[in-house]
Amino acid sequence: MQFFTKPFYEIAIVGSSAFELAKQLSTYFIPNSIIAATAKESQIPLLKNRFVPNETFIYVCENQHCQLPVKTVQDAIKLIKA
């Protein structure tokens, strides 16, 4: 029922601190979501063409449409709760 009543979030974390931010983000209860992280360029569709050297960004997406990237887990949570 949750799948039909709540949005599904695709969360992409890309950059040198990606795994650290993914670990922080996983402490929050975010049902109907998938988190993908990489510290380098990736060909996975959710992560493709998002790598910026010396930066780490979090992309919160819904139905393959992403909001502007943010740099902190707290900002990503705000986007999800909005």
C-alpha cells in the first residue's frame, strides 16, 4: 500500500565522501527509496554523468526527475520531507 500512496525516491550520492554520506543517510527511515553511491564515475543510469572531481553531491530523484543536488544529508532529508 505504501508503494501506491507515497512517492518512491531514488537517491544518488556521488563523490569522494559518497559512502560516508550514504551511511549517514541510512540512519534515517526512508521507506520506498533506493540509495546508490559511488566515489568515481559510473555507468549505472542513476549515477551516470553526475561525478564532479573533488566534490560530493546528493541527488534526490522521483520518477527519474532529480532536484538540484545538495551537499549535506540534512538538506537531502529536507527535500524528501518537502
